[in-house]
Amino acid sequence: MEGLHETLILVADGIILFFEFIGVVVMLWTGLNGIVNYVRRNRLGHLHMFQGMATALGFLLIGEILHTITVREFKDLIMVGGLILLRVAITMLINWEINLEKKENAINDNEEPVE
């Protein structure tokens, strides 16, 4: 039974590492595209950057949620819970910024604001 538990922890650690790696790659790609859009003075660059950051934080959040499987002590669980709350708050803030950016672009284009 102990071997099954150790196998579960190893598999969970591998999956956590995979999702966190994907999140970092998406964040890096988003940052590089943000620099390119800034240099090109792309008007929708901020929107694309916000969307990429939200996607990257989603992958990182998956990793943190899966991390709760491998936590053994209560203080570690509190720390993981705090990180999850922080990432959810940042994701909500970024989504709020995305909606503001979409509304601003719709107003500038004389269109109906997007809800």
C-alpha cells in the first residue's frame, strides 16, 4: 500500500511540474509577444498580453491545486491555499482588465461595448 502511495505522489509531482512548465512557457511567450506588440505600437497588444497572462496563471493554478494532493502538513496546506487564493485574485484582476480593454476598444471603434 505504501508503494501505491509513493507512486501516486511521483505521478502527481510529474503532472504538477508539467502544468507549471506550460504556465511558465505561456508567460514567457506572452511577455515576448508583448514586447513585439509594444515596439510595433499594436493597439490591441495590451489585450493580447492580458489574455496570455490569464492563460498562464490558469496553468499555474492547476499546478497549485494538484499540489494539495502531496501536502502532508497543515502549515504547508495553509501556504498552498494562500497561493491559490493569490493566483485566483490576480486572475480575476486580469480578467477585469481584459473586459475594460475590450470595452475601451469597442468605444474607440464606435461599436457596442462587449459584455
